[in-house]
Amino acid sequence: MSDEPASASSGYDASTGLTASILRAARVLSRRADAALKHLDLNTGQLILLSCLGVDAPPSIGEVATALGADRTTVTASLKPLLRRRLVAVLTDPEDARLRRLFLTEEGYLLLSRGLPVILDADISMAGVIQRHKQFQADLARLIRSFQV
């Protein structure tokens, strides 16, 4: 039995695999969106968190964590700067005093309303990049086939 990791013995390089590619792409997209939101003093994660709170019924931290696919401690840490800026407030649930409900303040709604068009523009821009990439792949495949004939 070998002490080598499975990837070393199989020849698979995880750094070039699908998961690594998706993580790299996510970081690139996040940096671009963060740059677009910089003038609002928000990052992408904060804007997404604010948008989770812009709902009719104020969610609990656990509900927000589930919606974001994160754990409660991550959401709690992400909330701290938003609470300090008074963009988010916390209320005790009237039916269960153990639960804390999160809601946007007036300033939070205002910032969210200013940030959403920025993210929409970024999303539309990225959709165009993806479409151009798909077209490039199709053109490249046609070119390769033309040389194989």
C-alpha cells in the first residue's frame, strides 16, 4: 500500500479540476462585484445578506444561514459591520424569546436599493462574458473539426 495521496497516484490534478475552476471563477466574479460596490462601502456578501433581509417577514439568523448556504457563525460575523452601520437591526421574536429576527433599517433599505442595480449590471455583464465564451468554444470546435477533415 502506498502512502501517496490518491491524486498523486492517479495523476489527477485537483488544482485544474472543475471544483477549482468554479472557485477561481467565483473569486473573480466576487472581486469584480466588490469593485463595482466599493462606492457604497459594501462588498458582494454584504449586499446579498441585505437582500435576504429585504423580505416581508424578518428572518432569523438560522433562516438567513440556510438561505445563504452558510453556518450561523458566518452569518453572525457578516452581520456585525452591518449592525454597526445601523443598516440592520435585531428584534426578539414575539412568539419565541430565544429567536432573534433581523430586519433592514431605513438606511439598509436605501443602501440595498442603491446596490441592487449595481449587482444587476454586473450579472448582465457576466452573462455577456459567458455567452461570448460559449460562442468562442463553438467557433474553436468548428475550427478544430475543419482541420481534421
